[in-house]
Amino acid sequence: MRRGDGVVARLPYVARRRVGLRTIVQPQFTHTLGPWLAATSGKPGKAKDKERALLGELIDMLPPFDVFRQCFSPALAAQRALDAVGKIARRG
């Protein structure tokens, strides 16, 4: 996702159809993945709000799917990962 001239967020994925189900997975030979968000400035509370908003926009941009399966990186903040899983579950 771009804002101005820079990339502020991204969520790499591969869309496949398996057994009639639209599936979103991570690329082959990728051990972990998940969303990447550019560093935000400001107070910690505002920064988290910006991150959650970006994460929501990324998830809204995904194509229609029946199954979403990715192994998020352990480096991804636990709260951010849980937010992503919750938003994906509500969308799917």
C-alpha cells in the first residue's frame, strides 16, 4: 500500500484454488511472513492506532477467499499478529 511516494504497508501472499476453495497462502519456500508496516511516528497510542488502521486497510484489499493460511514471523509484535488474525477471521 502506498501513501504519497512511499510504501507504508504490505502483505505478500499467493492466491490459489484447492479442492474448489479460494485459498490465500504465503509463497513457497517462505518460512514466515505476515504484514509489514512502516515505522510510525508520534505518541505510542497514536502510533498503534495508525498501525491498526493500516492493517485493516491491507486486509480489506485481499481478494475474496475461503481459507487464509500464513505463518506470521515471531518478530511481529504479538498484539499486531492477533489483530491481523481477528480481522482476517471476520473478513473470511
